[in-house]
Amino acid sequence: MIKYITLLRGINVGGKNKVSMKELRELLEKKGFQDVVTYINSGNIIFSSDNTDIEFLKRNCEALIFEKFKLELSLMVISAEELIDALSSAPEWWDVDKEAKHNAIFVIPPTTVDEVFKEVGEIKPEYEKVSSIGRVIFWSAPLKTFSRTRWSKAVGKSVYNCITIRNANTVKKLVELCKSDNSSMPTTDEELQKNMIGELKPHNAPITLVEYDPSWPDLFEREANKIRSVLGNKVLQIEHVGSTSVPGLCAKPIIDMILVVENSAEEPSYVPAMETTGYTLRIRESDWFEHRLFKGPDTDINLHVFSSGTSEIDRMLRFRDWLRSNETDRDKYAQVKRSLAKNKWRYVQHYADAKTSIVQKIMKRANGNNA
């Protein structure tokens, strides 16, 4: 299987060309694409396929998008290998200056890199730096003089319809997702501490599980209403997940919640307001779906924050919904949880990692049922 990245152009911008990344991922899975992962709402899709014909994959993706969303979109399909090679060969100045913009410009065939350079024109070296590797053009420009650059005017050129642009953070995240199995989580003290805000305290004990408590949904609703009152329309979605969201399932007495915002990496847009109300940001995982985690001011919660369109949201909801409706798998999951909980765990994360095998088996059945 070959891993590919599809980069959609011009979707979900200013309320136009709306494409639900969840619906698109489900469509691609139904049409035989494997290991489909979406990243943020601007249109980044990773998938695996045996097909080596990139042009065929491009036409297929475009046709499926038109079939589902009635949009004639141009998109770029690039192999993970090509993107990784391009990033590893990126110029040394790219994504270095924190006071500059750093973009990767992907040239959509049949347009060539030379054609793009010819139409945009000569760079202004005093204001920008540009270099190309394969079908990727790396461009950096200081924020203060960005408007004076030649390449910022590409938007007015006809060739603009033949490129799609991603910032450095997005490109690097896509490469990380391509290199990983998308399910690995930090396990060592150093890895866990890297993502922890504040002191990492070992658990060094078994896990306490309790029987399902009918008051858990009420606790969730109370917290959800509080968060909505704090963030207003910045709350795009809020869900009760984890074992406390499944009636009849034993659980740690901690309410797991998902909060979906436009961009979880833009902490100033929501973190200060949450902290003012007593919530504490405890985890920042920039290399795992830009995940953030808050603890509550009174109720014991794990509030997971993700960006709109992140595939992990759908995975968590699908797992929850399947356990709610499938008693057999719910009982199997409970049995494994009880068995593992008896052991002494240095960190609770290690207990969660130990459940990976049973979770994957259940998810496989859930995904098959959804096909």
C-alpha cells in the first residue's frame, strides 16, 4: 500500500465551498480508500491505496467530491514519499524566522513549477525567499514587508487556480501523520512531560473503576452549558465521550468531553476565557491533531479540544455510539478494562495504551458496520 496526501483547494473559506471533512472521509472509506485520516478543515486528507496512478486518484477524488457536494474542485494528490523528500530537502531558511510567513506552494499538474515561476515573475530578494523541490515551492517572507513581495501577488494571476498553499505547520503535521500509525501516544516519562503543562505526577497504583452512574450525563450537560456560556459561538460541537458516556459500562469516574473549535492550535481564541472561568490547560499535544486537554474547576473532567474536521473526533464518537448499541462488544470491553485495571500503572496513560488492541478490534467491527 502507498500512502498519499490529497490537498483540496479553496474549501470552507468564508462560508463558501463547504465540505464536511467527516462526510468526505466516510465517502472515501466506502469507495475503498484505506486508512483515511483528515486534518483540519482546510482540506487535507491522508489515505492508502494500491493504485500507483496519481492522476487516476486525483480524478477519482474530484469525481467523488462533485458527486457528494456538487463542487468542481481542483486538488493535488502527492505521495507521502514525495512530500517527505521535499520537506527533508527544504531550504535551510524555510520555517526559521518566527517573524515571517513560511508557506509551501503545491503545483497542481499539468501546470509545471516553471510555468508558475514564469507567470508570477522575478522574486524581490529584499523581501522574500523562494525555492522549489519537485512540485513544491517553498516561500518565506517577513510579516512586516509581506505586502511588498512578488509572490503575495500570485492571487491575481491566472496560475493561482493551479496551486494550493499550506503553511509550514500544516505541512510538517501532515508529514508526521504520514510517518506515524496515527494511533501512537507518548509513553515514556520524557514524552509525557513534553506534552504536560505543569508537573507530571506518577500514578503508581491500580485504576479505580466504578459501575455506571446515571448522573454522569447530567454532569456532562452542566459542564457543556458552562462551556457554551464561556465561549459562545466558538463552540462548534461539544460531546460526551469515553466510558462515562456509555450506559451500562464501568468507568473511571471522570467525565470525558470533546470540544470542537475552529482551530485548537490558536489558543488565544479560547484558552484565556476558559482559564478565567477556572478551567486549567494541562496537556498540549501539537504533534497529535493539535490536541489540548483541560481539567475542570469542580467536576472531574477531561475536556479534549480538537479542530473542526479532525478525524479523531469521528473515531471517538463512532466508538462511543457502537458501544452504546452493541452489548456484546460493550461487555468484552468492560472485561478487558477490569482485568487491566487490577495492575499497577506508573501513569494512567499506560493503562489507556494497554487497551489499544481491544479498541482496535472493536473499531474494526464498528467501521465494518458503517460501510
